[in-house]
Amino acid sequence: MEYMTPLIYQKIIKTLSYIYSKSAVDEKIDLFRFKDVLDSYSEGQYESKLWAVKELEKHITEAYNTCLIIGGWYGLFSHILCDRGFEKKVKNIDLDPVCRMIGKKLCLFDNIDFETGDGLNIFTNEKRNRKSKIVVCTACEHIDSEELYFYLNHKNKDMLVCLQSNNYYEVDSHINCHDSLQDFIKSLPLKTILYSGTKRYKDDYDRFMVIGK
């Protein structure tokens, strides 16, 4: 995988060692984070993020000064984006406060940051809901469909968004899956579709992606 350089492997190993040591003194850190970190850098996660970055960068212009990532987890998307040359600010936003701590440990680029909170609030925040922002969510399957529609319906009409979901219904936390790409598109209040596509994965499920305004 072109992104998985020796440096990120070193970061992962050091972070896993940190998690092990921290888990002995901090009840918020448990050893399930080992698997969680490794899952976040799995082949499937890497492929879906790289796909999103490659298609999104075709639509990024100098007009955009920040990329905000909803459900940024430990920051893999942001790392791939910056590794491919994005030099503006990138903010990973996640409800899980531990993601910020671990994400910072894994971070490779100075323009990447982490924040604890509900990323959907971007669309009701006057300072963030602007045409100069790019918003990415590669985990729409984890967000209630009506809630996602409501917040996206409030977004700045010129804001660029990149969204992914899937038809992997077997996972309990997947509450917003779709049978097809067209079903996913219909569930979104986007006025302009710049890109839409489907990728098949080894686990026999489809991942859907939409880029638009």
C-alpha cells in the first residue's frame, strides 16, 4: 500500500506500546484499543479512504482553506490527504475523546488536528458552515439517516462534501445502510452531485461514495 511507509508502522508500534502502558493507570484506556487502532489501518479502511481522497482532490481548489472530517477516528483519511499534498488545515472530529489522544500519537503532519465533539454541528456553526470548507464523512452508516439529512440540509450551498456509506447491514452499529448507490444518493439533500460510485470489498459488501454540494 503506497501510504503505509515505515514511518507510520513505527508510529503504530509506539502507539500500541503507549496504550498498553496507559491502560494500567487510566480506566478510560483499555486493551480493546489495540484492535481498534489496527482495524483503523486495515486494508479495507485504507482502500476506502484512498478512494475518497483520489476522487475528492479532483474538486479541491484554492478556494477551500480547511477540511473537516466527521467521525475522524484516528485520522487515517487526514494522513492520506496530507501525504498526497494537501497543505491546508485538517481537523478530525470524533465523539470519542480517546480518539484525540491516540490520533495525536499517530499523527505525521503538522496541519492535522483532532477535536472531541459532534461533527454534525459543523452545519449549524456559523464560523464553520462556509463555502471555504470541505466536509468529509466516510462513516455515514453510523449516523441516523434523518439526522444526517437534517444537518446536511443546513449546509452552505457551496460547501464541498464527500460522504460514504455501505450495504453492510450485519454490523449492529451500522444504522444507515443502503441497498444501492442510488438509494444512498436519494437519502441526501445535495443539490449537485460531482461524483458518485460503488466499490466492492472482499467481505462481500459494497461501499458507496458521493461527492457534491
